Amino acid sequence: MLPTSKDELVYLLGLKDSQSRNELIQKAYQQKVNTLGNTVYLRGLIEFSNICYKDCYYCGIRKSNIKVNRYLMTIDEILNSAKWAFDKGYGSIVLQCGERKDKNFINFIESILNSISIQTSNEFRVTLSCGEQTKETYKRWFDAGAARYLLRIESSNKRIYESLHPQNHSYNNRVACLNFLKEIGYQVGTGIMIGLPNQMLEDLASDIIFFNSIEADMIGMGPYIPHSDTPIFPAEIQIVRNKIELYNLSLKMIALTRITIPKINIAAATAFQALYPFGREQAILSGANVFMPNISEAKYRNNYRLYENKPCVGENTFECFECVENRIKGIGESIAYFENGDSRLFYERVNKSISS
Ligand code: 5AD
Ligand code: FES
């Protein structure tokens, strides 16, 4: 049972005056502190390839964008980045890429996972974010050491999903993939973009209900930021009219997700910082508890622009490390070094099933 009804969610998402919005955000932050403490978990983000066979209308690295220089980091580069994060006490990494389903790629990921498992102890959590795959592929990667998987639903409204993707991208398959991941035993992350064309407050409320109904362990969501080399641009029917509205609405989504599902992990997505310099910190202060510093090799970052204005593309891994420390300290939170940061939700679900 959700503590918050859909009508209530719609009403709270629609709060316009800054005082009631701030009250909501403070309540959500209090919920985070009471449930999960004053700490933030880190996941080192390695965007290891921008080669993508899909053509999502919103995404800067879609296959039809011929302006993108395509790359695949080498196994050594990926392993070095993973090792760096492990040694620094990040506790966890995310391997993210464009979507490929070919055998070479599947084997490539599997061998990376095997090598990371050998190099690190069981306490290091590897998350994959490599799109839709078959159940067999998900299982192979799980067996090779991946413990978590991120696959955003983008919008739980099928009509909106379809308007954002070509016809051969299937909403039903996306949902099926989330179910496969659950069945296999992954900690599953999903999420959406906020401020999409034709997306209404009711849709966003339904997204939070969707997160709860599929028993997601982790959420990654952020504002939709148009990319000029993609086919979609803000449509006429949009709930947000400007950057400030989009930013505030996105923070309210974080806050309401925290209030509705207190034990879930919520990432402070980089897209928040694309809107405002302290956007990611503000996301933490609205209830998020996960920060994902970019640890990709600096020379590749410029080619992984999913949206315009993407921050941290000019920095290297060490600069990001120092910057993140200061950002977290600056808001009175501390980093949970050497902790894998499994979501409380997942932890309790697994322990319940073991003891019952
Ligand atoms: N604006 C914001 N987020 C985007 N993503 C892709 N393109 C954009 C954009 N233009 C998000 C999607 C995807 C994740 C990796 O990045 O939600 O799942
Ligand atoms: Fe690559 Fe959508 S454009 S997965």
C-alpha cells in the first residue's frame, strides 16, 4: 500500500508557491535522514561506449546522429577505471553504454565482469546500464558478477513512451526486461525523464506508482534536456514552461519518491546539474542519497553527450573526485566510503526471504 494516493501526488506535484514546495522538500530530506542517515553513496560512472543501435528520439547518442564520434574504451581502460574506484573506496561502479546486442559485445561485457570479480572482493558492486537484452544475456552477466541493473522506463505511460521512440522500440519489451532482471535476482533500477513533451502531472504521479509496483530498488530520474541533434524538441503541450519550473518539478519528483518509498536508493542525476550548478546537491537535499561521479577516461567524455550542457565533460577523474567530496561536505552530508550501498529496500527483501 502506498502512503500517498495518486490524487495526492498530483496535487503535491502541482504545488506552485515556494513555501509549500520547500516544506515538501524539507519533509522528504528529513525522511531520507531518518531512514538512511546523513550519508551519500558513491557509484563511479564509466560511460564505456557510445555505440548504439537504437534511435530514441531524445538521445544525443542515437544511432542516426552522425555527428557523434563513436568509441569503445579498451578492456584495460575500463579495468583501470574500475580499480581506481575500488581503491578509492567508492564501493560500487556503474558501467553504462549505448545499446548493442551482438555476441562480441555480450562476451566483452562478460569478460570485463569476470576480471573485475577477480580483482575485487565480493563487496564491490557492479551495476550495468546496457539497455534491453535477452533474459539469457542478463543471466550470463549476473553470473559473471553484475549485481545491479539500471533500465529506465523513461515514461511509464505507454503512449508517451511510444511518442519518444521509433516503432520497433517496444514498451512491453522494456517492462518484460525489468521483470527478467528481477527474476534473475538483480537489484533493479529504473526511472524516467521529467518534463517530456505531452507529459502531465498525472503521468508523473503514475511513474512513482509504477516504481513502487515493480518493486524497483533504485531510481535514476532527472529533467529532460533537449538535444539539438535529435528529432524532438519541446512540444506545445508541456507542463513546464521554463527552466525554473522544470527544475522545481524535478526536485518535487525526487521528494515525493522518497516520501512514497522511503527505503529506495535515489540518484542525484547529472542532468540536475545541467540545469543549475548546484542541482545535484539540491537533489540530495530533496531526498536523493546516491551520487554518481563520472570516472570515464577524460578523452572520451565529450562524445557521451546524451543532452546539451552536460556537466563534467571537461574534467578528469581526479578533479571529479575532489569536486564531489566538496559538494557533499558542503551540504553537511558525508560520503559512505567502502560501503557498497545496497538499497535498504533490497537488503530487507532479501533478508526476509532468507529468514522465511
Ligand atoms: N535529457 C535528459 N536525460 C536524457 N537521457 C537520454 N537523453 C536525455 C535527454 N535529452 C537519459 C535517459 C536514459 C539515460 C541514460 O539518460 O533517461 O535512460
Ligand atoms: Fe541508444 Fe536509446 S538511443 S538506447
